[in-house]
Amino acid sequence: MSNEIIKGGSFLIEDAENISIFTPEDFTEEQRMIAKTAEDYVAGEVVPVIEDLEAQKEGLM
């Protein structure tokens, strides 16, 4: 895998290296658990107060 910086929209027309493509099927059980934890947190703690967060309401933290 190279650390080459992709310029402009070249990522749309150049072939991607197989190693740089991630799919959910490639995730480990631990990675799936971390993703589920993050999803649950956002659904339970962030979404209910999203309007207040967007309005930068005092006292949310």
C-alpha cells in the first residue's frame, strides 16, 4: 500500500489497490462491536438532542 496523496478527482478514474478497499465483510468481530457501540450511542444520546446541539444550546456538556 502506498502513501501517495491522491490529487483532485483521480480516485474516480484510477484503479484502487485491493488492500485499500474495506467492506463490512472484512471487519473483525471486535470492529463490528465497536461500530455497534458507536451507533447505539449516537442513536441514544445524540439524536434525541440534535436540535439543541445544532443551536449550540448552553449546558449540553
